[in-house]
Amino acid sequence: MPTDPHGRFLERSKVSLLPKDLGSLAGGVPQAAAAGTLFVMGSNGGMRVAPDAGFTLLFGRSERDVHVCVGADDRQVSRRHGSITREGSKWVLRNVGKRAIRFPDSQIVLGGQYAELPSTYAPLFIVTEGRQHLLEVRIATGGMWSTGPTVHEDETDSPKAWNLSAEERLVLVCLAQRYLRQEAHPQPMTWSQVAEELHHLQPQRGWTRKVASHLVKNVRERHSSRVAGLLEKEIPPPIGNALNHNLITALLVRGVLTPEDLDLLEEPS
């Protein structure tokens, strides 16, 4: 049974473990939960903490020293890299490790610093040399609800609001695969690389650079009213990869694309 920082056992109804096979938190909380309930997922599972549990959640590399393990195979991640504590009406993350933690809005929390967690889904990354380790955080915002975005969330933050077709999702996953694989300093794939990979997956579809880029352009234009930086007129030259980078970032932050989508790039057996 989980314990508080003083080693006292806590109520199982207020603090519970989440299994590794639960999947991503991007699509919503995995079980009914009161508003303010914290969900955290790492590489080997996670934890659910009620807002009134009086519990400090620890995360880091050493599974026996923390509640949620992240970066288990990377010695640049501290054994106890950080903590999350309820303070008033907010959940607050503290970085006690040597490596920075990056928030989805590009905010960087250095060792010794702290930051309030956003009251929705937040993919956080511990950044090390050549790697980024994902720690998923989600806070229930709409009372008692289960999987899927709550109706009380703003539409901009809801994955369902993007309404991607199957083809659009496939192209975007291919374009964003370096980000989804958590590579260091990721950039979008080139249109030639995208076309080549899609043609290999679906030779009958007739994928070309033009077809793929046109689909992504439609997605950018369709959602430019809710996300800044998706139109050429908004970006000073040279534009480079800025438009696609901004789109990919928006999709990741809102949980529209998750690492599980990489399965779309696997060849059928």
C-alpha cells in the first residue's frame, strides 16, 4: 500500500497504482475520478492520487525509491528526480534532479525549481544527452468521469476537436515520428521521406510528396483559428520547418498524437 513521506500508510481509495498496460493518458483519465485527482504514468506504470490524499508523489530512475519510474535505463536521470505535491488548489512539480524537465509549452524547470501543473493533460520530458524521457500527467477537471475528454474542457484542448481522418493521422504520425520516438532535438521528416515511407506501407494508394503535404496543409488551415503559427503569413522568413513543427507541437501538447500512434507505421504481418 502506498505511504506518505513519513512512511504512514494511506487510504487505498485515495492513492492507487496504475498498471503498465493502461496506455496513454492523452485520451482522458482511465477511471472515474473526482475533479483535481492526479494521474501520472511512467515507463513501468503509474499512480492515481486524490486531491485530499496528503500524498507527495515521487518519480525518477530508481523504481524502488520512487512511486513512478521514468528513465530507468538512463543514469543521467536521478534516482529521485522530482516530486508532485498538492498545494492549495494546485498540483506543484519540483525538480530535485540534475537534468531539466520540459513542459509541453516549452517551459523548462531546472533542478531546484518548481512549477504548477496545468489542469489538464501534460506530457513532461526529462531531457538528457540524446534522449527525452516521457512522464505523462493528467488532472481530472470535470468531476466524476471516465475515459475520453471531459465536456468541461475547452474544445481547443480536446483531441476529439481535431477530427483527423485516418489518412491525415497516418501522414501526421509519419511526419512527426521523431517527436513521438522522443529523439533529441527532433525535426519533422522531409516530404520525400514521408512519401517514401507511406508508399512502402500503402503502395496501392499512390503516395507522393504533393499528396502528403496537401493533406497536412489542410489540417493546418482547418485549425489555424485555434492555434497560432500554422499559416505562412504568421511566420517571418525563412519559414523552414516552422509550420510543420508548430503543428506537431500542437498535436502533441493536446494529446491528439501519442507514441502509441507509431503502431500505424508498422508493416502488417
